[in-house]
Amino acid sequence: MRTIGLITTSRADYGIYRPLLKAIKSAPDLQLFVIASGTHLSPAHGLTAQQIEDEGFAIGAKVECLPASDDPAGVAMALGVGVMGFARSLAERRPDILVVLGDRFEMFAAACAAVPQKIPLAHIHGGELTQGAVDDQFRHAMTKLSHLHFVATDDYAKRLIQMGEEPWRVTVCGALSLDNLESLDLMGRNQLEEELGVSLDPAPLLVTYHPETLSDLEPKRQIGELLAALEILGMPVIFTLPNADAGGREITDLINQFANMHAWAHIRDNLGSHRYFSLMRLAAAMVGNSSSGIIEAPSFGLPVVNLGDRQKGRTRAANVIEAAHQSEAVVQAIQKALEPALKESLQKAANPYHKGGAAATILERLANIGLDQRLMQKEFHDMKADRA
């Protein structure tokens, strides 16, 4: 029986993984080995590892690697701790293939631990660009460490081949998270209000903001401009909190202070996919710099105000409105997002990340790829040779 290892480090990637987790668990000839790390193990982030087990997915190992301090050096040291922890876990129970996702430093630590142990790596969401964050470098580094690639669009596949990846290793499957929309029965307003303990009339702004780790602006200035804009508008807001990047704790503290001062501002960190997608369907608009505004929000016809450069380079749908880190610009962008004509125009707009059946496509490849020397010994695909 082939064992598929899977690294999950936060509520965000777990929500993306869920359709694949279900598919692997249901496959008769596959065994699932989940390693939980990052904010899943943090009381400050809701100890969401418990949610994984509550949903029926046993956690085979836990690896602590939260930054001890809210600065770049703290993240670098956490990365080192993560490499050691993942190395031990993978040595104790070696999977046949290890799945990593995206661009987080915790995922990169797991990939680094797998390579010397000659464990094949399957990477989801490679080829994308997020030029305002150090995550961009982690993502591209994981591409070169990985043996199989599952990408969201044709353009991202071309970028991996441009980076020297052999075309047979690259599979275009669309965004895995969007498979959730085919199976989740999203909540209506009354049920979601009861679950959140917040009125959704009028519809609130959904705000998710993460540190822009390559910006010259320090984190308090980044979030300060956004909070100033929300202060001017004075409309209901539901915040989710940032991840464990450098500057994330400072941003969380400022959001908490803001919410304590404004009765119309609410924080609901651990929404989970069901509540989060339900809220995306009912929100007036989304504001911040989360990848979910780029990848998932188009499927809800949800207008998104994307701040700064964290997501710079990612393919956008028609729902995204760009704004600089200036309160006046943010106010104007939100006002544009709230125009009824815009939201109406988005209801039939295409989502470039939606292909359908991503989990089935990934599962078929993981289950049937030969675990041989051809997979393990990568060759650099020289595009000049193609043109010769």
C-alpha cells in the first residue's frame, strides 16, 4: 500500500487540502500520513490541529516550528527548527511521496528535510508569483526541490518549464480549494449569523491582511493605512488574523486594538473553510492581500480590494481592484467595490483558477506515478533545445 505524506501548517492550507485528504483516505490502495505543524499547534491561532482530527483525519506526527519572535531572524530560526523536526518525523515514518503546498517557510522546511532522505516531493500551486513577500522565493525553491508539480493554470505550467522542469512532471489541475465548492453546502445568512455571533445585515467587509514582508513600509504602517480607511467608512467589518510571518503579531495586536474600540469591527480567526466560504458568499466585499481574494473570491462574484504588492504577479480575474497602502486610495477602492453594478457584472465572470476535479487529477497521479529512478533523478529541461 502506497503511503502519501502530506504537510499542513495552517487553517489556510488545510482548507485547500480538504478535497485531496478525502480522496486519499477513500482510496483503497493508498494510506494517508498527515504531519501537522505551524499555527495548527498554536493556542494563539486556535489549536486547529484538533479540527483536522475532528474531521476524521488522523495526525501521524506534529512538528513545532513557530517563530519565537516577531521579526525576520525569528522566522529564520523557526525554519531551522522545522527542518530538524520534519527530518525526525520523516525518518521515523517514511512516506512514498510527500505533498507540500504553496510558499510558506514551514513547507520549505519540510521539503528541505525530505530531499536528503530521497523522498519524492509533490508540490501544489507552484509557478505563481507573489513579488511582495519572501514566500515568492520559498515557492520557487520548492519547485526545484520537487519531483511532481500540480499547478493552477497553463501560464503557471509554462513558468515551471521555463525554470527547467521537465514537462512530464507538470500537471495543470486548477485550484484544489475550488473543489470544496462542489461539495460544501454553504450556510445561509441566519445560520452563519448564529455560528459567528455577528449580524450580517448590512453585509460586512471581510478583511484578511498579512505582512508584506518585502515592503519598505513596516507592518504597523501597512495595517495602519488600512485601519484608517476602515475608520473613515465606518461600515461593519469581520477580520481574520494574519499568519506566522515576521510582523504578523504586530498586525494582530493593532487589529485587536481597533476591534476593541469599534463595536462594528469583529475578529473571527478560526473560521474554517465552511464558514469562510459562506462568508465570502454573503460579504459586501473583501479587503486585504490574501491569496483567497485572488483564487477563491472570483467564484463567488465577490469584489476584492487587493492592497500593495504581496500578491503582485498572480493572475487576476475581473473581481480584483488594486490599491496602494494609502488610506484615501483604500477608501476609494472599497467604494468602487461596493458599487452594485460591479457586483452584478461579476456574477457571471470566469475564474481562471477553476478547472474542476483537481483532487481527482492529483490523486490519479500520486497513486500511479512510478517510484523509480526516472522520478527521483531530475534533469534540467533546456528550452533552447526545444527551439533548436
